[in-house]
Amino acid sequence: MSEAKCSNCGRSDEEVKLIQYRHKGKDAFVCVHCLPMFIHG
């Protein structure tokens, strides 16, 4: 299994908290630091 990393900044779950989501049928992660930018574009 590959290490979970933020799809925006690339930090791993060892460094920050990650939130999992699905997009176009694939699982991905975003960290709590990138989440506001992810939501508001």
C-alpha cells in the first residue's frame, strides 16, 4: 500500500492530518492546511 500524501502539497500523514476524498472514481487525500484552498479554489 502506498503512503498517503496530500494531493496539493505532497505532505504525508506522518507530517500532517489528511482527509480522504474521491474524485473521478479515485481515492485521494488533502491535508488540513490545504483544505481551505481546496474548497475555495
